[in-house]
Amino acid sequence: MITINFAGRNYRFLSRLYAGFAVTGCVLALLLAAQAWGLFTVRAGIASMESRLALQMARDERIMPVLQERERIVRDLTNMAGLVEARRFSWTRLLTSMESAFPVGAAVTKFEYHPGERSLVLEGVARSPEALRDLMVGLEKSRAFKDPLLKHQSVDKGSISFNVVTLYTDHITPGLAR
């Protein structure tokens, strides 16, 4: 069979070109539909998260007064425990223990007691090295003090100034506690 084409244009090329445009249009339409679906699901997820966040914030608002009350109670209990400990602490016992540990020739010029660590810092002067030695021995032998440490000593105008750190062990028998 003989085919004669009298057309001035190549209609096969144009039909293929139109088919390509149609396929490309369909692919773009599918991509646009997928993009729209993704946007829809993202917006639905955002709306869901916002509603969950609002619900959580509402729960937090209901719980916040309870948490503040709990924090206040814990703070009050901590303060009460400090008051009980302070009431249990006997300054008279501390000063009596210090007096019994101090030898003749040594004097306290300043002392600091830190109840949290139960540490006692003593600053003072001694007339002689023997008095300072007797002080350290007296602190070591005392049941009220533990691990005395001579942190600093210096000679000034015939007297020895010193700085001693020790732990104060408050020996309270249960019958004596108030």
C-alpha cells in the first residue's frame, strides 16, 4: 500500500507532542493533588497538636495551684526541720565543750559554727607553742570535736595567732532531748 501525504505539516509529530503535553499535564495534576493532600494532612496535624497543647495547658492551669501549694508546704517543712534542729542544738553544750578543750594560755578571739556541715572554725591566740599544742591535743581527745585541723598559725609580738577547723559532734542522749 502506498500512502501519500498531501499535508503541509507533520501531524504525527504534533499528535505525539499533544500526547506528551497530556501526559505531562496528568503527572503535574497528580503531583499537585499529592501536594494538596500533604498540605491538608500537615494542617490537620497542626490543628490536632494545637488542640492537644491547649488541653495540656488547661491541665497545667488546673495543676499549677496544687504544685505551688506543694512547694510552699515543702518549704515550710524544711524551715520547720531547721527550727527543730536549732532547738535541739545546745550552745551551752558547745561552749562548755570548747572550755574543757582549751588549755591555760590559749584564748578564742572568734568562732564560727556552721550547722549544715557541723563545722566549727576557731580563731585565737596562744601564749606559747606548748599552749597551741595542748589545745590541739585537747580538741583531739574531746568527744565533742572530731578531726581538728590547724589551718594557720603565725607569730605576732610574742603570741601565736591560730586558725583551727574541726567538726562538732553534738552528743545528745535521747533522754536529754527536749
